[in-house]
Amino acid sequence: MLRNRVKELRTRHGFSQTELANRVGVTRQTIGFIEKGEFSPSITLSLRLAKELQIKVDELFWLEGEDAGE
């Protein structure tokens, strides 16, 4: 399962879901789905999110459980 820190970092930066969505070119709903783990973003979107949240992609997203080979 793909895990992430999007909500944590978004709130730390003071962004609403709508503001972050506008900055990376998606809808507010997409950000919500990513935060809940219901949507796995593309590589391009992952890179855009990491840039806006000032963090490396592998610190923003990681695999957990069976998919990670654990």
C-alpha cells in the first residue's frame, strides 16, 4: 500500500487542499483522495507535490506492507 505525508506537510505549509491542488494542477478532490490513500498519483504529480511541499519524493511517499516486499 502506498503511504504518504501529504496532509501533514500541506497543513504545515498552511495550504488548504484547494490551494495545493491549484499549485500542482489537479482538483481539490484529487488531493483529498491522495491524502486518504485512495489514489496513487502519477510520477509527474508526485514530483510536483514534493516540490511544492519542499521535500524529496521518497520522503513524501513510500510503500508499506506486502507491496513493499515486507
